[in-house]
Amino acid sequence: MIDISPGIISSGCELLEIIMKTEIAFADISRSFGKIGVSSIDNILNLTQYLDWIRINKKGIAKLSPKGERIINIPGDTLRLRQAIIDYVDVAKPSWLQNAQYGRKKLLLYASKNVYQCFLEAELIEGTSEEVVKYWDTLSAMARGIQRDALTEIGRKGEKLSIQYERNRTGRDPQWIALESNQDGYDILSVNDKYNMQKLSIEVKTTKMKYGAFFYISQNEWNWSQESANHIFHLWNISGNEPRLAILTTSQVKPHISINQGAGEWQNVRLPFESFLEHFKKTPFQGEKNISDEL
């Protein structure tokens, strides 16, 4: 992953200004400039291409992309630096961004020296002006979006494993309900077994963590498990080379579920995977293709 610093961002903006004012072949940039500002031309080219600030047309001429035009038209180094950080986060999705969900102090605590300096020179490490607050809210929203995307990807892997498991177990293709809608209260619709075609609904929960992982059950998911004649939970741990599965009945999960009291009504309950360790087993897959290989 390419790192950022105020110096290389400033140098990148200088290169954008040169490209905007002068027609220059991309291949000639490295030969024409050893350094711009404090940064080597190779590092600057890597950054500006990584952030999609420059592109090469069919004639080999370097041109500004829409993102490059946007940042070069921002007045002042401080505001340019703020936009550059957003552009970098959008592409790189750096690990330090996740801390934005917990506030400015937490992110700056775990940021590298160069990243901290970017925030410092962008005048973002203190102050409560409307612009600064809005900026940090934007970073927090981006962090939550990246986290949701990662959790969705992990969840889909578990659902794929459950589909393969049920296909092997029943000899039939189950329905991938969650792919069509996440409002039904379950993810997979299978059958009891090869000889009993009674419907079996399955809620799938997945983790890639070896220890300390949690999963959430919504009130809608729990209500369905109570109403369904045949319902189970699939808990997948895909932290190792071989996926491990715990199959739980509603009655096995029930002791861990919250209850409504007074005017209070729970919406989601968090359960540790470790509460069900004794139920996890290695799960061999048969067939031409082992879906666990795709993980």
C-alpha cells in the first residue's frame, strides 16, 4: 500500500499543475523531472496514478482525471490536503481508518507519523468548527461503510458454505434467501433430509477470528426462529484452513437471548461464538468442487 505524507501530496499537486499547463507525454515525465518538491518523481507518479489523479490518453499524453481536476481547483494547501486524505482513504481503505468510528483521538493515536502530519497540516487534529466536525463525520461514515462491506463479504462466505453443506447433506439445492432479501429472518431454505422434504430454515453466522468473536441475532431473526416449525443456526468459523461448523437448535440458543422488560424492547443481542465451542466440528465437503477452497 502506498503511504501518504504532506510532502508527497504537495509534490503530487505540483505535478498536476504542470500537466494542466503543459502537454507532456507520460513517458517523458520521469526523464524530465528527477524530483518535484521533496519527493522523487517515481513516488509522485505512483501516488497520482494510485489516487486516479492522472491518466494517459491514446496518444500517451498525461491528462488530469476528474479527480485530478477537482483537487487542483481547490484553493489553498489546507483544503487540498483534506481532499487528498479523502481520496486516499477511498482507494486504500487503510487500517487506521477503522478508528474513525470511535472518534478523532482514537484515529490519531493509531495513525502513522506521516498520516498524523497530514491531519495536522490539514488543521484537523483539533477544533470544532462546522467544517472540521463534518469532515470527521465523513471519515466515520466511510469507516462504517468499509466495515459493513467486510462483514458482508465474510457473511457471504458462510452462506456459501452452508449451501454446499446442505447440498451435500440433502442431495438438493437449497434456496439462498439472503441473496434476494435480508428481511425474511433467515438466510437459507433447505429441507430436513434426503427423505423428508419438510422445509428447514437456516440462519448463518460467520467469523474469521479465532478468539473473541461475536455474532448478532436481530429480533426479527429470533421471532422467525420461534415461529418456524423447523429452524436451525449455522455458526461458521473460517479462521483456519478447514472451516468448522456448529449446528444449533433454537432451544440451544434460547438461554442466551435477552427478554423484554417494562417499556424496554431489545432489537439485537450479541452472543460470543465461544459460548458454543463444544458444538463446532470440522466439516468435510464432498463433490467436484470444495467451496471452502474459495475462502
